[in-house]
Amino acid sequence: MIAGLKELTSAVDARDVGSLAVADFLLDILSHAQVVQVNFVGDRDSFVWKGHDPLQVKGTPIRCEGGFRPDMVVQLSPPAGVTALALQSKWGL
């Protein structure tokens, strides 16, 4: 699933493994992206996730030339598929 706004130069890519990538269109060079992990379950002891494991983020820096570049990577836990997505790039949401 991809969402973007033509006039605001941002895009979000959501995957079925509970991961999202937020990209901005800029001409400068980026050396790292912010990584955020969101836990929907919290401290519930009775919940057991029976699906696949979340994706692991590599700890090495990335180098992206100008254009659409990843600004933030979000991993949901449990890593269920994303079925709905909204983007408000003017507010950074």
C-alpha cells in the first residue's frame, strides 16, 4: 500500500509484515533514517503472537542521494499487516 500527496513531496509505504517506511523528496544526502518500534499489545501476558517475527533493522548507516529517501522506518508489534493508512505530511503524521 502506498500513500502520497502530489503537492507535499512525502510518501508512505506499508507492508504486510507490519512495517512502514516514510519517505521525503529532498535533494540533500541522508546518512540515517529514524527507526521507531510500536507495540500494540503492551504488557498483556495472555497474548501470544502465532505469526511471523518482525523484520530486523540493520544497524549500518545508509547513504541516499537526492530524491525520495527513507526518513523513518516503523515496525509494528505484533507484525500484522497494515490495512489502512493516512498521511498528513504537512504536520509530519
